Amino acid sequence: MGLLIEGIWHDTWYDTKSSGGAFRRSAAQFRNWVTPDGAPGPTGKGGFAAASGRYHLYVSYACPWAHRTLIFREIKGLSAHIPVSAVHPDMLDQGWTFAPEPQGRTGDRLYGLNYAHQVYTRADPTYSGRVTVPILWDSERQTVVSNESSEIIRMFNSAFDGLTGNRDDFWPEALREAIEPVNARIYDTVNNGVYKCGFATTQEAYDAAIEPLFDTLDWLDSHLAQNRYLMGDRLTEADWRLFTTLIRFDPVYHLHFKCNRRRLVDYPNLWAYTRELYQWPGVAGTVHMDHIIRHYHYSHDSINPHRIIPVGPALDLLEPHRRDQRTVA
Ligand SMILES: N[C@@H](CCC(=O)N[C@@H](CS)C(=O)NCC(=O)O)C(=O)O
């Protein structure tokens, strides 16, 4: 675990001293957008037109942020157009690496690099900052388009529609205003909330994160008792953003990040909802539970110094969800 300073790799853990033991996530720095014709997006520079085979997605199968982009690549029919390279689940002194694992799911398929930090310095030899996944890479201009998952999924949602003919819209205009505050609460208290609990280095920082996390999960469970999805009857990006945290909750966050007031399976509606999303066509193939369990427990030696990988709970993700048979009150 480390970061780049002026293009040089430094092996250092997150600094929580300056923030009273609280984990603070730094903002992503590459914020360009792929658009249908290369016009600039809401941030960054233009020149990134949608095209087949031009863009490459670097992910970790363990990472919930990268997982969002893999799901959108799948459900938007982009797998033939945007190839993927995955890092090894162990994130140690060199950060994310492309070391091969026995199943052959890892490695840099584009350049054969050894480390994800080399992707960043290839784009900018003087880059300073964390080396995170996902990374959307432009092989034509040899640079990072974006390393912000919430924006990559919006690009995938519509920029390539002319190419794929897939018009499924998970960020519909009419719901954008309603989606925003739900995303914001879930990001702060759940997606990032579990990290705030797990990476806290003082009791106060942990206490400040754990209450809002379970308040939101309680709220979500009752909301999903009345609504099939977060926005009612329509599945949107808000659901996929929540899903990648929920699927990791019992196998990782409950124990490793001390998010243990309740398990996901103790929430009947959230658990059935998670199964429904897991069973959505194409989605199960994006869930690599072995990488998920291995990455967190093996990489965070300040949390789990002996690197024992726990067995994980027996979850039946294929149990019928029956969410389609519910009658909405
Ligand atoms: N804002 C980023 C966050 C991505 C992120 O933090 N990814 C984690 C993996 S789960 C990472 O690569 N961390 C490495 C580090 O912080 O050094 C996004 O949503 O794309």
C-alpha cells in the first residue's frame, strides 16, 4: 500500500494522524469523459470519443468501486468493446500488481506492466497521489481518461449506445434529481462508511462511522420492504452502487471492518434485494468472491497481522429472491 510522489512510488499506509484517527478518501484526479463524439464531458478535457477497442479498463475484482464499472460494462453490452485487465488480489508494498494468479484472471493484457502505479506514470511521469482502481485507459492517446468509478459508470451508461445499440438507461433524466441525495447518503454512510469503520484508528472515529452505517441499512431495509428498487419500480445506478458494498458485507465488512451490529442476512429485504441484483443477467460473473475475501484479509496487515483468511459465511446467493412476486403496498 502506498502512493506516488512526483512519479516515485512510496510505500506508506493511509495517514489518519492528521484527522483524529479517521479515514479520509482522497479525490480522484483524472476526470475526463468519454462521449459519443469526443465533445468534453462535465469535467476535464474533450477528445475521448466512444470507439470499439480504444479504451481499456483496469480493475481489481476485490474492489467495490471497480466492481461498479465491471457491472456496467456487462449490463450495457460493452464487453466486446472495452477489454479488461485485473490486478492480483494482494495489495502489498508495491500497491496493486499484475502478478499472475493460477486461474489466469490477472495480468496487464495491454502492456504487460508489473504494477498499477506504472499505468499512472505512463500517463503522467510526475503524478502525485494514490494509485487506485478502476482506471479507464485510452490506448490511443496513452493516458488515463478517468479514475473515478461514479463517472465511469455514467459514461458506460450512455456514451457507447450508438455502437452497441443498448439503450438501457440506469441514469434516467427524470430520476436524476431523486437519485442524487440517495447516492450521497449511501456513499457517505455505506460505500465509504464501511471503510471509515474499518480504517479508523481511534474509538471515536469508529463510533462516528458505525452509527450512521446501521441507521442507513435500517432505513434501506424498510424502504425496500415497500419498493422493489431504491427508486421504486425502476432499477437505476443507485442500486448498482449499493450492491457492490452489500455483496461484500457478510464475507468481509462484518468481521474485518467491524461492521457487526447486524449481518446482511439479518435484513430480509436487503438480503433478497442483494440476491435479485446478483441474479441479474451477467452480474454473477462479475462477482469474484475468492478475490474479495483474499484481498482485504491478506492486504491489510494493520487490521489482520497474521493474514489468516477466514472461511467466510455460507451464503446462498442463488436462493430465489421473489422480489418480482411482491405486492407493493
Ligand atoms: N474514487 C475512487 C476510489 C477508488 C478506490 O479507492 N479504490 C481502491 C480499491 S477498493 C484503491 O485502489 N485503493 C488503493 C489506495 O488507496 O492506495 C473511485 O470510486 O473510483
